[in-house]
Amino acid sequence: MGDLAKYAKDNGIKFFLFNFTDLFGTQRAKLVPAEAAGKMQKAGAGFAGFATWLDQTPAHPDILVMPDTNAIIPLPWRPDVAWVAGEPWMNGEPLAQAPRVALRNLMETTTKKNMKLMAGVEPEFHLINADGTAISDHRDTQEKPCYDQAAIMRRLDVITEICTTMVKLGWGPYQNDHEDANGQFEINWNFSDALTTADQLAFFKFMVKSIAEKHGLRATFMPKPFINLTGNGCHVHLSVWDNERKKNLFHSDKDEMGLSALAYNFLGGLMHHADSLVAITNPTVNSYKRINAPRTVSGATWSPNTVTFGGNNRTHMVRIPDAGRTEFRLPDGAANPYLMMAGILVAGLHGIDEKMSPGKRLDIDMYAEGHTVKNAKKLPLNLLDALRNFEKDKYLRDSIGGEVTAAYLKLKHNEWNQYCRHLTQWERDTTLDC
């Protein structure tokens, strides 16, 4: 473990953001001056857990966030500040319901099996006006706006600042594009181990929002911010390597699609647990307006609603884009990066351990021909059904961690109940005359 005080001196850092991510994916932080960083590194930064989305009360003692000095990210747009991922401790041990703790524990377990989950993400986001009512570019009106050259150039200052920042951080961004919805963008960068990618995704969302604010805009990763437009997914590209990252255990030259038996077993686990894992990968009421959406103005939602897989075919929940990797297209922009990776890892390892088959590959357009597929599992229509599925999936819950999943389910049920107390205009429009 490195020394924060020395890091500050060597890199001109005046303040550290001691950060942790709560159960709902919200980032929490304390701003620690460099002069106090050494002391705080040893003692931890104190937080009241009840003031965040953790299952605690005001009677609980402080949680102490211990920084991971292997996960320091300086802010290129504010070079005297560095973000450092941390993990909450309580009563002298890591807090079991902390999402990053759960993922790190799982990663350490797979290390003993000489397996390392590698992941790359494709987070989509909208650039909207400051009050959140509309996309920020009133000229971005094409029916099929994907890859619109003029539209991305009109947002060149924002997108290039984000990308340049990622270059400075050494993430290896390799493409930026305007996505399928008006006002929607995506930036891709190099894959890494699942914990590093989760840290990067957490920071990416913070970074994108911060840079958008500098330009008088607002960035949102909300799954379905506009009902007629394509929603914000967070597709995850997956492979499993040996600990030395020299051999891709998903790759095989003998298979038509370039996947090994282990890869198909991992995929089988994803398929087996998908209708309960969705409670983590698609964690909000709004999420189900993306994965069960009617056709958008562009002609397609680009989102799954059925548990199926295909080749290089984006109408399925899982796509096999090329040899040695799979793309899990279910998660959305609201997913907690750490819980998402933890759930994927548990589901996939279960498939490997039990040699689960993913079933038949379907080389059809699920949007046009999905009705012809018999016995394919459907994804839940709403958050409550997803939570109930997750509750029934004892293997998934226990393997991610009994305490973290119990806390997550409790808080998410509370969120659903709050939603149910909300009266919508649709209800008034359709039932006021009853």
C-alpha cells in the first residue's frame, strides 16, 4: 500500500476525495486535505452510514472509510484533487454490505482458482439541459441520429474534454460516438480486471457529470429519460483469463464462435440467473421502461426483454461479437458498478462449477421473430417482480454476500413502496371518470 502523504507531495495534490459507493451506486466522499491524508489513511474517514443508502440507523457507530491506494485517480480537470476509492469498515472489519467489499472478496476467491474476470463497459449517457427537461442540442432531431457526425461535432468541447481526460489517466479510450437516441453519447476505453473497471466506471460517471456541468449542461445515465428515445444501457464485455493475464480462458480455435467450453458454461450461468440478476443490473423503477420498451423513433430499443443469446446480433440479451468474449447487454446506466460485476461473476462461476449449458444459440432477429421462440425466459416487467426473483435465488444472494444482498433488497423494496405511493398523471387521465 502506498503512502498518501508522499503521493500528494510527488503529484502536487492538495486534497483527496475519500470515496465509497453505497448500495444504490451513489458516490459518497469526504474532502481530506493532503496534510491530514497520512493520519486519515491509517484511521479512516468517518461517515454516518444512515445518512447514505446503507441499511443502518442513527444508532450505528461511524463507518470508517479506508482508502485503497491502488485506486487513486487524479482529477485532470482539477489537478490538485485526487479521487481514491475506499471501503467502509465498522468495528474493526470491512463492512459486509459495502458493494466494493463484496466484489473484492469475490475477486480474491477467483484468484485461488487461477481465474480473473476481465470486463469492459459501454456506458451510454444523455447530455441534457440544466433543468433536465430536454436534450441540450435542439438541432439533434434526426429520426436515426446514431453516429451523426454533425451532432457530435456540436458537442465536441464536452466529448473531447472527457476523452482527453481519460487519455491523461491512461485508460486507453479508443472511440467516441453519438448513440441511437437524440442527445445520447458513448465513450469506450480498454478493458481491465472487473474491480479496476468497476472503479473506473464509478469515476467515469462522476467525471462525465462534472465536465458536463462545466459546460452548462447536465449528463444523465438514467435508463430511460425520454419515453420515445432509446435508453441508456451499460453493456459489459466479458472474458475470463488466468491470473497472469496471459491466457484468455474464453477463447477456443475449435469453436465456430471462438468460445471455449468454459465460456459457454459461464454464459450458461448468466442465462440461468438472468431473471433474478436483473434486480442488480437494472435496479430502478425506470429501468423496466428500457428493457420492456415499445419501438422507439429510431426503429429499435436496442434492449433485451428475453433471456436469449446469439452471435453478432444485438437483439439478444447476450451477443457474441467475436472470438474470446461475450457482451452482456442487459445492464443499464443506473447499475451499481460493484454489485453489477459481483452478480455477473457469481452467476458465471456457478455456470462453470455446474457446467451449465446456455441452450441453443438463436440466429434470429428477436424483435421481429421473438414470438416464435418457445420456452425462452422473459425478463421481469417491473422492479418488484425482479426483486421477488432475486429473493428466491438463494445461490445468487448467498454467493454475492448474505448481508449485502439482504440490505439491498430491504432498501429496494422501500423504494418500490415509495414509488407506489406516487400518483401519476396517466392514472388520473385513465381512471378519473370511473
